[in-house]
Amino acid sequence: MIEQKLPEETSHGFTDVFCAYEEVCALYLILCAGAQELRSKYMESPEGRENGYEGGLPVPVWKIAEYMGLTIQERNLSILDVATSPVSIGMLMGKLDYGDPQKPIIHLENGISSSRKNYVVAHELGHFWMKELYKGAPEPECCSDTRLSVRYIEMLSDAFSAFLLLPIGALFQKEQEFIDLHPQRPVNLEEMLADVARDANVPYYYVLTGYEYIKAIICCVRAEPEDRKHFDAKLKAYLTGYFQNLRKQVDGIREEINRIDSIFFA
Ligand SMILES: [Zn+2]
């Protein structure tokens, strides 16, 4: 029997890891572009103009959801709490009811803070965006379901919600304002992020997790071309395939990221 040798680059796993990271960053950029598209649609609509939304913080996610045809129903979801099920964790804060695609509903737990409600609505909008775009997308049984196929969709909806609630341009403008007002060094990062959370009306915790998604795409976009070959290849595949309508948004985000002062890049 001939011994089969693994190619050297896969034998230690590191190259694979970087390749997978770049590929997931390309998907994050697509989600970021999708979130940007929703905001732009609302901003350019008669409703958005009437409400004076110009793309800053906080992002009016409830109004965006309603503009997209969703109804938000606040109620006590604890009756649906599935924490005792073997495949679930945590509490149910929101649920997208896509049973009738003409009349999608976001069920929202009414006993949580307004900032947390914003996050939940943005997260459910992420599910909605994926369902609309790709009707065959796996249905999340429930956001607290622990099965891996469901966790993957939940992670994508979380990334989408971060990109929706924290537009990159508005975020870094806010940081610039904070730094101008607080010239002492080093910058008090905790205070700055708390400021962002307050202006975005999003829980502090979600600002922190959201930053990880945002940083991931910033790093890939700003990397030297030879260091982001997998990212570029995957992005090209997305933009010549299923997501070609997002090309303009992706280009706009890349330009915005390249304009950011590298002080924010650490
Ligand atoms: Zn979910």
C-alpha cells in the first residue's frame, strides 16, 4: 500500500486556518453590504427623508423593518422559552415569523431594554434579509437552538445586525469626535465604546462583539493584495455570482474603509 502524504501546507493546518478566515471575512463583507443596502433603501425613501434619517447613529432599525414590510409585535415570549429543550440555550428574545412571506412578523420580547430591542430587531432583520435573498436558506428553528446548522445562521444574523446598527462611516466619525474631545493618551477605549453604545442605542456588549466583525473586514480590505488572495477570490466569486447586485455597496464600503485613519485600525 502506498502511503499517502498530506500536502505540506495542510499538514500543520495553519494555512487552512488563514484561508478559512479570509473566506469568512469575504462573507462578512457581503453581509455588511446587505445591511448598507437596507439602510440606503430606507434613507432614500420618502419615509426616510421625512424622518430626517441621514445615515448616522442611532440607526432607526424599527422604521427600517417596517419599511421593509415587517410588522413588529411586542409580547411576552417566555411562554415560547425553550431553555429546557436539549438543543437550546438561553432565552428567546425575538423570533421571525416568515410563515406568510407577504406578511412577515418579528415577535419581540417586551420585557427588555430599548437598546436590546434594537439589537433583536436588527438580528431578526438579518434572518429576513437572508430569507428574502435566498428562499432556500435554512430556517432557524429558534435563535437559542444549539445545533451547528442553526448556530451558523445565527452567527450570520448577528454579524448582519452589527453591520446594520454600526455603520462603519458613522462609527469612525463618532470615534474621531471622541478622540478630538479627549486628547489624552492612551485613548480610554472603554469610555469611547460606551459612548458609541449610547449614541447607537445598542447594548455595550453587542458593540464589543460587533467590533470583531467590523475589524475582520477592515483588516482584510486594508491588507496588502498578496496577503488577501483568498479573500479577494471569494469576494469575486460572490460578486460575479449570487450577490452581484451588491457590487456597488461593496465598492462603497471598501472606499470608506480605505479612508479611515489607521489610528483606529489597531
Ligand atoms: Zn436568530
